[in-house]
Amino acid sequence: MKICYFNDYRLGVIKGDTVVDVTDAVKDIPHIDTRDLIIGLIAKWDSHKAKVEKAAADGKGVPLKDVRLRPPVPKPGNIVCMAVNYMEDGTLKERPQINAFHKAASAVIGEGDTMVLPDVPASIFEGEAELALVMGKPATRVSQADAMSHIFGYTCFIDGSARGLPPPGNVFFQMKSRDTFAPIGPWIVTADEIADPQNLNITLTNNGQVMQKFNTNDMAHNIPRCIEWASSIHTLNPGDILATGTNHRGLNSFMDGDKIELTVEKVGTLKFNVKDELKRTWARTTRSQHKDKGGEGPHTPQTGGKYAAK
């Protein structure tokens, strides 16, 4: 099942190229406003799944092209992002130590929205293509053997980054948690729809050009291990997001006017825009291309606009 939010945060189920409003079928779940309803539905899925299925089967769909999709989890309690969790096409000789960081939940945007690049002296702005897990039930110190049963579903996720901010070595919060730096969507695909999330192709295009292309089978630490490790630190609750990391070799500059499309096999395609009022520029090269050309540092330098080297 594909579950989404649309228009004024109505809860919907995707049927082909239409969406069926199922909000009223689950309105008995306590919530402050409809943006909270998905969290309650996830937590009570076992008792409400049949209601959602019936409402989706009986309801009349509205064409997807006529609605505005919203982030499928507008207000997650936690966004946990795995760090350096890919073997980078075999270029890493040793598996990295498992690690992660938090991203602010207020950074979430959705399908068709705009990532806004702030006026800060970043050396580059990037967005990391990732498969994200949407947690389905509380996970506290779960084992790898039990980890997959805690997943409600999957969605596309972009980990926006403002790299190179001062002071060096003390930047993760200001690099990762900027407003609009967590595009997710376009919907949640429930876990029963994807037999093997550890073998999914991920592709990111920037203005139609393929920049990132990799498979989730290249993870340094697989999905059960990520859940086991993260849940050993704090409880993962229903609706929490756990982003599983990216292959950094394809990271590229995000600039004003860019049209980004992230496709995760069997999940969907998330589309969003990039805006930079300062119109800063970088070469349109990936990290691996920059390295192959013998460039200094991990990424291409800024070529124009405010904060460019004189």
C-alpha cells in the first residue's frame, strides 16, 4: 500500500494514478491536526489497516496530477541519518565504523517543494540520495533478528548539507539541520510491498542528468544492523525516520533553479526544486569526477557569487 498526504494534509492511499481520501476512516485516532494523524495510524496499524483498505477500495480516486502531495510524515519525532554507510563502489578498503547523526524534524519538505540555500559561507551545498525507513513500532535495543519487524514502510529521502562551515570540526548541526534540508516522499510504501529493501536501485538526477546511481546492497552496515545500533542509543518510535546513508561519489552541487529527482526502486520518485537568492555557482561535477581530475579537497570549489574565493 502507498500512503500519502495531499492538499490540506488529507490522508490518502495511492491507487494507480489516483489518490483516495481515507482521512475519515481513521478519524477516531487521537490527533491534534491531520498532520499528526499518520503517526497515530502507524502506531495503530494492526487495528486500522482493514479500515484503510476498505476506504481505499470503496472510495473514488482523484487524479494525482490534480492534487498537491505533501510530506508523508510531516512531523516525525526523530530523523536519524546513518553516516558514511556505503562502501562507495568498492573504493573503501575497510568498512567504516557505524555512526549516525540527528537532523531537525522541522527541516522536512515534500514533493514539489523547494530546498532553500541559506546565506552562509558553505563551501558547497549537496543533497544525498537515500532510502529511508519509517518506523512502525517502538524499537528499544532490538536485535538484528527482530529489527525488520519494526519497519512500517519506506520512502525517498534527501539529506541536504551545507558543507565546510566554520569552525572546522564543529559543524554537523548547522550543516544538516537547516530549514528545507530534509525532502521526503512522495509517499510511504508499506513494508509488505518490498521483499528485499537491501537490493534496491537508487538514482538521483539534477536537471535530468544522472548524478548518483547505486544500490542498497552496497551498504557498509545493513538495515537490521542500523536499527539495532540506533535503537541501542535511544528508542525509535512510530513515525520516526531512519535514513540509511548514501554513496558519496555521486554527490554534486545543488544550485539555484535545479530540478532534482530521486528515484528509489519499488518506492517512487521524489521531485523538488532548489532556490538560492545569491545565485552562487559551482562546476557541475560529482565528487568522483572531481577526484579523478586531480582536484583539491573532496568537492569542486565555488566558482561564482558571494563567498567565492577571490
